[in-house]
Amino acid sequence: VPFLGIGIDHAYAGCGLGAQLMEFIHAYAREQGMGGIVLNVHYANTHAQALYMKMGYFQLGHSLQGQMMFMKRFPTDEK
């Protein structure tokens, strides 16, 4: 199972880099044929949580480590 850790330095917060990074990750995941993304985020990281929700993620619950889990599914072309 692929696992990736990402973050934006506080000095660059609010510049839109998080959204750009997530769009790049979404495009790459789609190119690889993945059906979606599941991610964990610290419960205190409300800025990231808001970004994920804005980008179409929904909350799944909590990980065993106590982090919040979010998921985004990609639409398929299957009919």
C-alpha cells in the first residue's frame, strides 16, 4: 500500500500551495488507475481538514493512532 507524507512550511501557508500539491497528487493517482485516496491528518490541523473537505474528501473516522481519516473517490468512466 503506497504511503506518502506531505506538508507545507508555515512560512508558505495561505499561498495555495497545499491545494496545488493535492491537485498534483490527484492527477498522479488517476494516471496510475487508483480509485481514490485515503489520508490521515492530525486532529488539531483544522486548516488541512478544511482544505480536504473543500476538495471533495469526506471523513471516514479515526485511525488507530488517533488521527482523523479522510477519503476522496475518483469518478470512473465505467458504465
